[in-house]
Amino acid sequence: MTDPSGEPAEGSDAPPTPATRADARRDGDSSTAFQEHVRAARSEFEHQIDRARADFDKARADFEQVNDRIKERTGRNLLMATLIGVLVGAAVLASLLFVKWLFLLFAIPVCLLGVFEFSRALQTAGRKVDVIPQLVAGGVIMLAGFFVGHWTHWVLSFACVAALIIWRLLAQMAARDGRRYSDVLDDVLAAGFVPIYVSFLASLTLVLLRLEQGEYWLLGMVIAVVAADTGAYASGLAFGSHPMAPRISPKKTWEGFAGGALATVVVAVVYGIFVLHIPWWSGIIFGLVMVGCATLGDLGESMIKRDLGIKDMSSWLPGHGGVLDRLDSILPSAAAALAMYFLFFPLVSV
């Protein structure tokens, strides 16, 4: 029951009711307006999500088109190459700057992977290469580079090369497969070339590492080679029009070489002054030697791959090819960096 004012009568259990129909209408209108506001906000939010998704899809499509154009021109997957390069660079930097003997845990496996890649590539091309003996010899040469003296390292390296050649000759004699003399000679040359090209040159990084302040010179060599590669890649992509060696590496240009040389010299001078504490002119020589060796190493490996009829040594490193495809510039540069150390290290105290 209610009293004349519309309120529940005293003692009644009925729930309160709106005083008037106008109040009820206002309550209904407020509820409807709130629901419409919620629907409008949700619709706007969904519209913003769809727009953001469309923008992201467009940006991804644009990036893939640019990446495809770069890959078509340079033969590299830019995103994967950058990611792999950053991870490898971080591992090298951490090992050299904090506990330098940890670099062995990186360098030896990488070297042996390069030996394995090269051996398998030679086998694919029809050469007979003994993979396991090559890996054993590579490990011995690498360990000798860090743990024994210079002359002992050279003697052990020569002994490993000789042992691999003898192993191949004995294996051929045991096989009696009627292989032609020219093919056997190619097999013997390959047996001796693999440890010299990969294991011995890689071991020179460990020879340099164990010397006084050698880790900083080794790091400087790596930075200079990376600067040469990056500078050549960027300038060649932007300005390259004159092939440097079209029959060996069609995508390498003189403009790229000039950009790589400029980047390497600038980096080498700055690094030499502030880290190695050598005169500025020594940094220029160091940079020029590094860019020259890096370029020759790159072209040399391209000649080997062209002779074997392959594009990459393997596909283990997306965007880079194989391990040896990344070591091609490092290997000859290691020998040059060791020579630069003996030449310029006496100037550190000057």
C-alpha cells in the first residue's frame, strides 16, 4: 500500500517505486544513454585496433619489399644478418673484455665448424677429404696457437698438414678405386689447403690473444673488419655501380670498397688513439691493411666457391650463409693484425 504522496505506506514490505512516470522515463533514458555511450566507445576502440593492425600490416609489407630488394641486390637477408651479427658480436665482445680465455670456447668451435663446412663442400664438388682427421688437426693447431710458443705452433701446424697429406695418400692406396692421378693430386692439395686456410689462420687470433694487451688488438681487428664489411655494404647499396671483380663477386663494387675503406680508417684511427694508444698515423695504416686483407679474403673465398660451383658454404647462419662465409674476411686479417701488433706495439709507450 502507498500513501497519497506515492511513498510506501508505513509497515508495508513493497519496494519503493518512482514517484512519477517522468522519473521512470528519466531513469530509462539515462540507462539507454549509458549503453549507447559504451557501444560507441567499444566501436571506436575496435576501429582504432583495426586501423593499428592495418598500419602494422602495411609497414610489414613495406619492410618486406625493401628487404626483398636489398636481398636481391646484395644476396643477404638484412634482418637475419643483422640479428646474427649482433649475437655473434656480443659473444666476442663479452669474451674478450671480461675473461679473455673464454674466447677459446667461441673460437675453437667456430673454426672446427668452418673446417667441417669446407670439407663437406669439397666432398660435394668431388674431392676426397677426410673430415674426422681434418677436425682433429684443426683442434690441435688451434690449441697450439694459445698454449705453446710461436715456433712450436708453427712446427705442430706443419706436422698436421703433413700428416693429413700422408693420411690421404694412404687412404687412396687402400681404396684402389682406379682414381685418376689428377684427381688424387687435387685431393692431396685439398687435404693440405684446408688446415692452412682455416685452422692455421684462425689459430693466429689465439696467438695474438695471449700476447700482452693482445685481446684489445684482436678486438680492434674484429671491429675494423666489421667496419669494412658494413661500410662496403652500405655504400655499395647506396652508390654502387662499378663492379670491382664481376667474374668473381658481381655484387662487390668500387664504390662499396671506397666506403668500406673510409669507414675502416676512421674506426681504426679512433680505436687506435683511445684504446690501443698508438699514433694516429699508425691507425691509418692499420685500417688500410685491414680493409685490404678483408677484401682479399672475401674475394678469395668467392673464387673458391665459384670453383666449387656453390653460392654459400652452408646455410647454418640465416642471412650470412655458412660459418666460413663470415670468416672469409677474418682469416687473412688475423695474420695482418698479428704483424701490425709486432710493428706498432713498441710505439704504445711513445
